[in-house]
Amino acid sequence: MLRMGAFSGCDNLTELYIYNKEINIEFSTDTIPENAVIYSYCESAAHAYAWNYGYDFVALEGSEHSYSEWIIEKYQIFILMKNMIMLKK
């Protein structure tokens, strides 16, 4: 569950990658910083959130990632910021 205020104080968060299509996002303008661009899959909960609140949205290509037994901390999302390195297959 991505709750209201999850990123409070994260003023430098400009990109948010959400790889879970069905994550529960609390629909509030205080859940994700308004300057963040949301990256996720089309027809996902993140896509609906971005559309509902007018956030910039970038559709990820391919199928949803499956992390099976991975434990993703803090609201079960995988956050990548600009200064992190993304590994591509």
C-alpha cells in the first residue's frame, strides 16, 4: 500500500518507477510529490493515479516484473532516482 505522505520530505524525488500493476495507491495529492514523473505500465494503478491527478506518466514497455520472493521495503515499490544506475537485460 502506497499511503498518503509516503514521500513527504522527498523534495528531490523527480522519477518514480512502480513495477507492480496492482499496487494499492491511496488516492490523494499528498501521496506522490507533484513534481515526480511516474513510470509504470499502462492500465496500472499508477497510470490511473497519474491520470487522475495530472502527473506526467511514462509507460514502461514489456510485461510486469515478477519479484517472487524479493522483499521490497517501504510500501512494496521499487524506487529509482536519477542518480541510480539501472541495469538492463
